[in-house]
Amino acid sequence: MLKIRLLRTGKKKQASYRVIVKEAKDKRDGTYRECIGQYYTVSAQNKTKIDKSRYDYWVSKGAQATRTVRNIYQRLYGRSD
């Protein structure tokens, strides 16, 4: 099963994340299928972005977003179906 989840990057205490698509059973920092966005937690400006068309594509293929990714997507684009 595919998951749309966050991959932690960045320096210590200055986390940033990539929004990625990967197999649910793979390790957290292992290989992934595609990076579809970025999520910044520390930035003064909100630079968070998720490619809406790629997100919708992967959801249509059966990928399930984690609760956190779904909340970020809803905050950026409104309600997701």
C-alpha cells in the first residue's frame, strides 16, 4: 500500500520536511517513489507547497495520505475528497 507522508530533512532543531509517496512498510528514510512537495516548520514565511495535481494523481492510484499531510493539504487547498 502506498502512503503520502513526510520525510524529515534539515538541521537539528530546524526541521523541514518533504512530502513524499512511498510504500507503507518501507523504512522512514529509505527510498521513495516521488517527492510532491515541501513543508517548512521554522520559516518566518509560509513556504509550504504541495503539487496538487500530483497529490490528486497518487490518491486516485490508491495512495493514502497520513493525517498530518491531509491537514497540510486541506490548509493549502481547502477540503480534499
